Amino acid sequence: MRSGLRIVTTGMLCLIFSGGAGLAADDAASRGAGLYGQFCAQCHGADMEGPVNGAFALRKFPHDDAARFTASVTNGKGDTMPPWGGTLAPDEIASIWAYVQTGGS
């Protein structure tokens, strides 16, 4: 099941950033901003600088590591971050990733 989720998520990221089918990157980032505010900002900070409750400063997240971001959001990070895979759909996680890549601008 997890490998299937990875394939779907990777496919969604390809669609979003290809400029072809799916959401345009700007639309994805705009949607991601709202989702970030709802699900992420309380721990990672409204400006992505963290550390609120010791959360990672997302502005420092490597921009070339969508797979790691997706896995962290989907599966959580031990005791420090809950898994969001049961709450957020793969396309929503991809939109949050698009927003994180903007650095909040």
C-alpha cells in the first residue's frame, strides 16, 4: 500500500510541476498555502521558520527532495510529527510541497 501511495504521490508531483495536465505550480502553491495554514503552521510557524514546539524550519527543507517531504508528511516523524497520510490526500500534500518551495511568498 505504501509503495502504491508513493507512486500516486510521485505521479501527482510530476503532473503539478510539468506545466501540462493537473494544477499549475502557482495554483498548487496557492492551494497549499491554505492547507499549510490549516495543518502545518501551528507547529512549523506561519513563516515556516519554526521552531514552534521544536518543529523543523521548512524554509531550510531541500527543494530537490519532494519524496522525503511527502514521506515525512504521510508517515510522520517518530514522536515529533504525526502522520498526515490519513487526513491529507496525495494531491493536498503535493500542494503543500509546492507552497513550501515558495518559502511562503
